[in-house]
Amino acid sequence: MQLTHLNTRGEANMVDVGDKHETRREAVASGRVLMQPETLKLLSDGELPKGDVIATARIAGIQAAKRTHELIPLCHSLALSKVSIEFDIDPAQGCVHVTALCRLNGRTGVEMEALTAVSVACLTLYDMCKAVDKDMCIDAVQLESKRGGVRGDYQRSARPQAPIVTGEGTAGEVTLGERCASPCVRVKFLAELRERVGVSDTVLDLDQVPSRDIAGLKAALSQRDTRFSMLTDQRTLCAINQVMANDSARITDEDEVAFFPPVTGG
């Protein structure tokens, strides 16, 4: 497959769409802003100090879509016929889901306009809320679907299950866990910790976690069973989805958290 934004000499090149037929084009993109439960409640209740956060983020996203060609060098200036931004406050996952739709009748697609709209709407949410929560995280910005054009329609398929290292079986064995019916986090206890707590893994509903971070997870586990109080030992290590993490690291639905003792070597 050839990259259309490079010419025969490998130089950046704006695609000539003059010979294409005008068709109805549409694209939907999404993203989310993870934040603390307290911040989410302030947002939902309209009590943040900067005023109407959702309305401001919606206007910012619409404006960004219309000016995408000024931000992304090789994008065309498009006469968009429709831009809409929707927000879904999700306490279960501790985030605000943002969805943007862009539409026109034209010669080129509007995927970049939809992605730009979502990105700037998420950035505006962050800006409007950062006075009370600087630990917010913007992630999962992605194209969901597109319609029209010679390459046909596109629909993002469901994400495959991520492999979960169970710590059981032969060395290097990887198994897949079942999906949770409700928002949850999977917890693994490896090596010596597995023997000390008496279990190799457990699942915890996120609703039971007082704060969506490792510190909150430790507190919820300790409340469930006093054996888990040993996790507060500063020497105990932790990883989220196989990436080292500390107590302030955020956790989200379907994360795998592993606790294990310090690794030593000779």
C-alpha cells in the first residue's frame, strides 16, 4: 500500500482530489478523559470554577474540526455540513467519553476532522478541570467509523482480549481471562506473595475501590481481607498491564494489576 501524502521522490505532498467525484462523507471518532471521582461529580453538578465545562468543550471541538487544515499540514480546507460533539459522564469507569461526528458532501474524507474535534474537546475538558485535578489522563482517541469514498466504509471492530499472565503453569505460559460483567480490575499475586495471601488472583469491582488508583485498590483489598494489608509494605512491587506502577497510578476497567515481591539477583 502506497502512502498518498508522499510523491514519487518521497517528499511530503498534498493529494490532488480535483478529479474525484463528490460523495457523502462521514466519520465518527471517540476519546475519553479519566479523572478522579470527586472531579467527575463536580463536573456533573456544574460546580467547577471555570463554569460550563461541557458547553465550552463542545464549542472548542466544533471550532477545531473546522480549522483542522490549519493544524494538520496536508489536510484540505473542507466545507463541513455537520459537526456534533457528545459527552457521556461515566462514574463506573471514572471518565468522560467524548464522541465527535463530522459530515460533508465532498471529494475527501473527514476522519482527521473528527479526530481533531475529539482531541481538542478532551484537551478543553482537561483545561477546564485542571484546577482541581491535575492527574487527569486523556486516552483512547481513535477513529470509530467512516463512510463514503472509493476505499469504502470502515467500522472499528471490538478490541480483542488482552493476554493476562497468570503466574501459574509452566514458565512463559500466557492465558486469557474472562471479561468482567461489570467494571472491574483483575489482581494477581505472584511468587512469594501468592503463598502469603493464599490466593493467586482475584477480581474486584471498581465500585468497591474508594479511589481509582493503586492506593485505593490496596485499601479495598485490605478491607476485604486483612491478609492483603501486607500490600502496603513499601517493598512490594506493582505493575499495571505489565508496566511498573506506583500508588498514584490510575486503574480502569479490565486492567490487570500484579503485586510481587522485590526481585533480587546474584
